[in-house]
Amino acid sequence: MRRTPTLVWLLLVLGLAVGCARVPPLPTRVAPSSAQELLTRLQARAREVQSFTAKGRVTVLTPERKYNGTALITAVKPGTLRVDVLSFFGQPLVTFYTDGQEVKLFAYTEGKLYRGPATARNLALFIPPQVTVAEVIAFMSGTVPLAAVPGAELTAEPGQDQYQVEMATPPSGERLTLWVGGPDLEIRRALWRDPQGVELFRVEFQDFQRQNGGPQPHQVELTSGPGDRKMRVRYQDFTPNPSQLSALMNLPGPEGLRETLLPQ
């Protein structure tokens, strides 16, 4: 009888050992050995999301305008973007649309439809200057347009679980610095400078949630120039590669809106 407790404990220990053996070990991150390897990984992740729909809080600040409210966002890479900014009561305030060729801005409170070619000047109605539509769409999807640039340098920041990548982007010679870290090697920050070292624009990613097999930031903040132009997006929902994109891109009619042609 005295052996019974010992036998029971032995069986329990063996049972726990078997149970633990069935649990697969947590995957460990393989550290990148070079800047080119890290850039290749980030490029592959970016290709996984070719379009998305999202809902969140959008703030756009320019010297001329301010848009702030809940927004519905639909984007198709590389250059088609629609953003509907809603009021507190769910009424549309602004609809911005571009397909890379044309810009349309439905300003409902002004009773106007601004329409013109997708020049940098016209895109600046909604998109900060010095930033392309393709870059904005990439930022909103949580990535940065990257190329495997020869000469890119990788530096590990000790004690911060973070890497820093420095590269020059031809032919302009602009310098791009990336901060990448965490268990999923998420892009946390990107900074662009001109050849003289003057900051052009930067984007910061926060509040990462694992989605679509990789890290998806639920806050994106883009700052251009000296800081007087800013776009901030805080997501509530994010759906990668949705179906029925053509229906989502259907624009409202111009009824009741005075059409204003934008400069060529």
C-alpha cells in the first residue's frame, strides 16, 4: 500500500512529460545575416498584401486644410486609393480618390468636386508632398517600398532587439534608414533624407498585431517636410486582399456638387 502514492506520482510525471512532448516548441527567429537578406524578407512580406480595405481614424493636417474623422479606406497596389472620411454621425465629409492618373476630391461640406490629373500638386490635397501614391498605399499596408540596393548596411542595436538598415536609393541619391525589430522583424520606423542629409519625410508604425501571417501595424503616422503636413491612421479593422474590389471603388455621383477643375 505504501507504494501506491509513489506509483501515482510516477504516472503523473510520465503523463506530463508525454503531454509536454506533444507541444511543438515555439519558433525562434533566425537573425538576418546581411542587409540584403533582411530586405529580401521584407519584400516577400510586402508582396503578400496586394490590396486591402480598412476602417479607422484618419487625421490629415496641411497648412490649408484639416481632415479628421472615421475613415473607410480601400487600396489596390500600386496606385489606386480611395479614402472616405466620415463625420462623428457617420455622414461623409470628404472622399479622396486617385488611380494614379486622375485625382477626385469630393468635399461635401463645401459642395464641391475637385477634379484633375494626378500631379504632385493635386495629390497634395490629401497626400503629403514628396510622397507618391504607391508609397502611401505601402505605408498604409504596413510596409515600405524597398529594393535590394547594393551597399546597404545592416547594424544590430545591442539590447534593443532591433536592426538598423542604411541605404542610398538611386538615381536620386536619397538616403533611407529603416528600424526593424521584434520577434516578427516588423518595420517600426523609416526615414528619408536628401543627399545633403535634410529630412524629407518619415513614417512610424505602432501597435503591431499578427495578421495574414505577419505583423500588421494598427497605427501609421506619416510626416512630411518640416512637420507641418501629417497623416495619421489608426485602424479598427484591416482586411488584406478583399474580394469585390471593383464594387468597393464605385464613386458617388457629382449630383449637387459644383465641379472645380484642378491645375494641369
